[in-house]
Amino acid sequence: VQLVESGGGLVQPGGSLTLSCAASGFTFSGYAMSWYRQAPGKERELVAAISAGGITNYANSIKGRFTISRDNAKNTLYLQMNSLRSGDTALYYCVRGVYGARGQGTQVTVSS
């Protein structure tokens, strides 16, 4: 199982970013996938999840601002993040399922 995140970076408050997670080594279409984040000194937080069939769930802290999606043809998971706030600053990583293998993560920093 390999999960490789990309798309993070430095963005101003109110800005947008799209994270990608390229998956390999397993049948991507058959698994639910999740995005987590962890900020320094804080517990990790389940941000969003999407089932194999495309049903989505979101943390209240990001609901209405972030969108999780998947492209099974490309074995890729996405997280579209809009209206970013300083509190969204964290290391974001994708996970197979909800508690499975994870990638190394991509850093998102929201700052002016």
C-alpha cells in the first residue's frame, strides 16, 4: 500500500488549495478513504471521509468549506479546501479506510 499526498503549501486566509493523494498497491475503488490533519500540539482530526460508493462525511469544523472526492480511474483522492483559515494549518494526510495505512502527508499553512 502506498499513499502519496501533494498539493499543500502556503496560502493566505480566505484562499483555496486542492490536495491530492495518489494511491497504489491495492484496489483503490474498493475502499473508503479519509483525510486527516494534525497540527502541532493537537490531536489528529478526521477531516473528511468518502465511502467506496461516494458517500461523504465531514468534520463540523470544515463542513461547507472542504469537499472530498475521488477519481477511481486515476486511483486518486482529493480534498478541495476553500475559505481557508489560520486554524486549518496542519499536516494533512490520507488514510485507506478510516484507520488504515496512511501517507506521509502534505503541509498546509494558512498565513498572511
